Amino acid sequence: MKPGSSLMKHYLQFKDLRAEEYAYLFERAAIIKRRFKNYEKYTPLFDRTLAMIFEKASTRTRVSFEAGMYQMGGSVVHLTTGDSQLGRAEPVEDSARVISRMVDLVMIRTFEQAKLERFAAHSRVPVINGLTNEFHPCQILADLFTYIEHRGTQDGGAKAADCLRGMVVAWVGDGNNMAHTWLQAAEILGFTVHVSTPGGYEIDPVVAGISGTHCYKVFADPMDACRGAHLVTTDVWTSMGYEAENEARKQAFADWCVDREMMAAARPDALFMHCLPAHRGEEVEAEVIDGTQSVVWDEAENRMHVQKALMEYLLLGRIG
């Protein structure tokens, strides 16, 4: 797509794309992953450059985007707060104007969603949210693709993503960026999230930006949230930027550790997911994350595959 054109899309939160676009991305991710596993060269982003801007440290986000862009034939420029002017001596808007004239795509991992949106508003190229305090859309994209891989059906011509409609996701833990993004995904793709958080750490529907309460239910007891769930998922109790609250959070979240009893309350074939890094013995028992229902390693790998599909879509549109 031509930089700055009316067809250009950003991916700043999950609701930036429609259900039919997600169905397409899941299909493309499966094709791209299959090519990768078969060692088939596929370089549609040859001569394209991705700028990665990190104001929050990263392992999975950096490796998945950087490796993915190289595998697709492109190149990467890696910037941190130490070697860029973003939000320091130069206004965010000016950084966007300059960087977007030199690259084809920008991924930003930062604190405030507002900063990401300001950058995107002045960018000539697509901008991707690599994580903010409010949302983590690329992670939920990977989580949903992982669920489809494990529970989708290919027979009878049915679309793989059909398995998402009507499923129940149990979110146990902090009402954070992951939880807010799960709510957006549920509203768009037709499933329900059972949310259980300690008092004072609830989700915020206003921040989530959802239109109603039909896509989620709130449970005081995490065990109740897990009953009948197809997928149980959680995150660290103390997200990046909230380290000063660590001890208080450990006390508040003590009953929100996903354990074997919670998984037993879910469906017999329920999956467990965690966006990582994980703290065994805090938000999840070792027996759960290392157990047979856990798909966290597939989930982590799939960040790369769905992001490759996303970058291809934002730069080239639909293929075929």
C-alpha cells in the first residue's frame, strides 16, 4: 500500500480490524507457518524496512518481529529510548514524521496508548502496537491462532476460526492490558470472557472500549470463572511499570493463582495459556504451566507467525 494512502491501516488495538479480517489473518498465519516449517523461502517484504521502537523492555516482541521481518525478506531498525528522541528532546509527532519517511512499517512498545496514537496520527506508514499499558493486540492475535490450531476443525469446509464462536475464556488475575484486549476480541469474534480479579484490580470497560457487557461476565471467585471454560489464561501479577506495587499485589492476588483445581473446574479439554514471562508459584502453578493442558510454548512461537501475517496484510493487503 502507498504510504499515507487512504487504504493504509494501523493496528493500535484489537478492534482496529473486523471479524472477516481476522479470519483472513488466521488463514494467512497458518500458510506462512507451514511454509516456515517446510523451509520454503517466502520473501514478500523484500526491500521493506520495519522500525521497532522500544520504551519497554522486551524478549518475545523483539525476537518475533525481528526474526519474522527477516524471514519475510525485509530489514529491521531497532531503536530504544537510549538511542532515539521519541518523547524526549523531540515531540512524538515530529519523530513520527521523520521515522515514517524512512521506513515502511513501525512497531512501538511503550507505556501510554495515547503516545502510540499520537505517533500513528502523524505517520505516513502503518503503525503496530507491540504493547501498551492499555492493550496488547498482537499477543491476543497469537493466543487465538493457537487456540484455533489446537481446537479448530478443517473438515467439511468449515473455517478454522469458527471454533472461536461461543467459546468461554477464563481470565484469572489482573484487569490489565491483556484482559482489556480479550474483551475487545470477544466482542468482535463472538465469544465470552469470564473475568475474575481481586478487588481494586478490576477491568475497566471504558478503557477496553467495548460497547456493552454481553461479551464478558465478572466472578468474585476465580474457581467460578473457570467452570466450563474452554481456555484458562492469566498474566503476571505485576506488569511492567508497576513494580513499586509488587508486594501489595502479591498479597492481593494470593487466591488468584491458576492451579490444578481451577483447571479441573474447566472443560476436560481446556487449554492453559500465559503470555510469558511466567512466575511459577505466583500467578500459575508449575504443574499447570508445565502440564499437558498448557500450550504456552506454541503460543509464544505463534507471535512470530501471526505478526508476519499482520505485517504482510498492512503492507500488501490481501494476497490472492
